Amino acid sequence: MIDGAPALAAFMGCGIELEYMIVERGSLSPLPIADQLLRSATDTYANDVDRGLLGWSNELVMHVIEIKNQQPTADFESLPAAFQAEVKYINRILELFDARLMPTAMHPWMDPRRQTRLWPHGNADLYEAYGRLFDCNTHGWANLQSMHVNLPFAGDGEFARLHAAIRLMLPILPALAASSPIADGGVTGFADFRMEAYRTNAQAFPSIAGQVVPETVTSRAEYRRSILAPMYRDIAGFDPQRILQHEWLNSRGAIARFDRSAIEIRVIDTQECPQADLAIAAAVIALVKSLYDAGPDALAAQQAIGTDRLAAVLFACTRTAEQTVIDDAGYLKLLGFQGSRCTARELWRHLIEQMQSGERRLAAARLKPLQVMLDHGPLARRILRATGGDYSRAHLAGIYRRLCECLHQGRMFVPA
């Protein structure tokens, strides 16, 4: 989404960002050549590449590239094919470097202490500041790939309603989107270890991530006062030039981007192919829209639910994903589920069935990948099933090589 663009009304467009790791084609080891990839398209070490509808940009580390639609679009159905075409184009360039893109939210055996290189070109002072303040040679900074969904708002009223709806939806996202069960060459105990690493990557400054689920706010002024100001105050002594004192320092699972009048959702692991990512994005947008439209009484209830309660559900879902038992009846009721207890898989199945009977009916092309996730589990579950308990480097390499092929060919990963 373009910074400084006129504010769109809620749900009049969306912005999608997909992050992928660049790896050696043979060994699948992380390969820090994002600058060379960007240079191949621009003849300079640029931070961004303009490709029309979509663009590419660098990230904190040199082995990650981001693909995004450059302006918010209401033509959501054109995005999966556009992202898939861009993946194939990038892979063709990377063949010159004997490299390829790898999907999922974490590399399964990356050693961040040894293999991390921060971006050294444009905005290098920004990345150096991050390096001084945080330990960026860790999984929580160097081994995270996610999809960001940006939803616009116009004015305080839309911001408050959108923030409340997103806040309520965040905790169950890993149940659908977890894709990071393996790190350091073995099982982590989390279906979504990316979110655990993300949650703990700035512990020296607790105000930066909070409880990941953002606190209730009812206006932009309150957001600046209660969420942004404490972060800036806490890092001020370590950031005298105010390089990092901007809204993107916020590491909650959804952050206000006032520079582009949008809320950016971050609690979604990158999937095996763009059609899977965009199916999740479609379900997220439909669910947020239904919560946003629920009326003033529902808004008051959404804003009243405690952050502790929501964070507890999120933490449980990062561990056990779709198998998580949710027994907070009040929370379930706010999501439109009348029972007092269910698994996260049952909840998502109910929510998607409800979408199909409402005005936000999902297109068949988006529903098909979601059905795979509901029937076979999130990608994390399918990866674990494929390992069969064998976490040897050779066996993991075979699985992740198949995932790289899924990304290139645009197909779902369903192990036998």
C-alpha cells in the first residue's frame, strides 16, 4: 500500500505482502543474495522493484524477499495468479544464482548465529539500529516469513471498529495458518514456532510486542497515547537519533499503520503457495467484515473482552493449532459460535460455513485450499505428518524440496 495515499473506506481494498526465503537450489541453505536479485531487475542495489501491480522489496536480512501489491486493490481475485506469476519470474532469475525461493514461515535447519547478514544498502542505518538494540542473529529476527494483510480505514469510527474486529480474530489464526513446526533441525513443540519466536524477540522492551494481541483502543489518539508512546519512551535512551521511533516498531500481531491509514495483520505464516496464502487472506477479510458489521452492542462487547483472555487463546493455538480446545464460551459467542467448547478446527469450519451463507461468500478458488486445511490440518500438521518422526537432514531436505516445488508450481502440499 502506498504511503500517504488518500484513505480508503474499510474493505474498499486490501494490501498483501508475502515473504519468502532465498535458498541454494541444491542444499536449500539460506542464501543472502536479496540485493543481487533486486539489482537484476533495476541495475542498482535498490530497496524496491516496481513491477506494475506487484513489487518486490528487501527485508531486514539478506536472504528474504517480499512480494506485495503496491496499491490497495479491491480486485482480490486477480491477486493469486499475479503472485504466482511473480514467484515463477523470481525463480527464473534465481536459477542464474543456482538458487530458488522456499515457502513456509521458518527454515527448518537455519543457524541464525552463523548465517544471518543484515541488509547493508539503502536504509542501512535503520537496520544497524535494529542490530544494536536487539539480537538480530536469532530466529526471532532472521528466520521469520509471514503474510501481512493490510486493511484500510477512514476516520476514527472505522479505525475503532476495524481494530476491535481484528483483535478478536487474531487468536485463532495459527489454527488455520501455522506452517513452522520445525527449527534447528527438529520438532519445536509449536505448530507455529514463528509466532513464539516473534513473541519473544524484543523481551528487553516488553512494550514493543505487549501480549501480541493488541490492547483495546477506541481512537487513533488513544492508540498513539497508550501503545506507541510507551514504546518510544522505553527505547529513547538507546535510540537518541530517533531512528526507530516510528509506528512500525510495534511488534503486536496487528499494528496501526497511520502513514497509510490501514491496520496490518501479522499473525499469518507464509504457506506453500500463493493460492493457499490468498485463501487464508480471503477468509480473514470475510471474518473481520462480519465482526465489523455486527453492530454497536457487539462492538462494545468486542472492546470489553480482556487482552489476557485473547492472548491465552493465541498462545494455545501457536502450540497445537487446529487441535486446540477453546473453552472460553464468551469468546466463542463473540465469534458467533453458540457452544461453550470446541476445537479450533471445528470453530474455523463453522466460521467458513457461515461465510458461505452470507454476503462475503468465498469464491470456489479460495474455498478449495481452505478445505484442504480443514480436512488435513494447517501446513504445519501436514509437514509433521510427512516427517513420520524422521528429522534427519536428508529427510527434511526432501520434504522442503517438495514444498519449494509446490511454491513454484502453485499447488497444495498434501502428504500421502
